Amino acid sequence: MPGATSEQVGETIALDASLTSEILRLANSSYLGLPRNITRPVEAVESVGLEAIKAVVMALQFFG
């Protein structure tokens, strides 16, 4: 979705439980080292960034 906001992407991710799980797992991973526990897809998109979210979604589609 060109021009989509983090809020819109997060809401779209929230529609798919398995995708939500993977995105939240990434956002809360020790690799990113974020100082808080992220519980909502919108927060994950804002913390990780749209490009990283796009890469994760593409990888999950490829391997799924």
C-alpha cells in the first residue's frame, strides 16, 4: 500500500493472528533491544519501521 501510514499497516497486520505474532516477536526480540514490551501491531510497526515490516511480510509469504 503506497503511502500507507504506520497505523494503517498495523491495523492490517492485526487482521492476521499468525502475522501479528511474528511481527510482535520481532519487535520484542533482544536483537532490537527496545526498552519496552510491545503489545500492539501498530506499536511494532512504529518501532521497527515500515521497510523492516515489509521485508518480514515478504519473507513469511515466501516461506509460507
